[in-house]
Amino acid sequence: MFDFRIIDTEDGNQVIRGDLKTPFDSLPFVELIEYIEMDKQMAIMDSIRKKQQKEEKRRRKLERNLLWRLACFCGLV
């Protein structure tokens, strides 16, 4: 079961709704392939987002570090 649903709008665009679920057996083969590709892309985007959040958290911790501030003040970094 996919944790999202792709909905076609009247103007030809597609919207991904994360609050709806889509069972595998309700999709034709072509749409199943589309859902699988979208699931892969969403997983990649999630991993990139988590990586960025982790780096931001590390940077914030480093900026609060007194020794790091002193090194920056002295021009060592």
C-alpha cells in the first residue's frame, strides 16, 4: 500500500495527497509503475531533507560552542 495518492486536477496537473493511501491492487499496471517511481523520488527527497536537517543541527551546535567562537574571533578558522 502506498502512503500517498496522485490526483489529477481539472487543469491537467497532478497533486500528491499524503493523507490518503492507495492499495496496490487498485492500480492498473501503468499507474503502478508511476506510483513506484514517485515513491522512489519521495524517498530520495526525504533522505536529502533529513541530511540537510542533520547538517543544520550540527552547524547550530558548533556555533554555540565557546571554543569555536574563540577560534573564529582569533582568525584561526
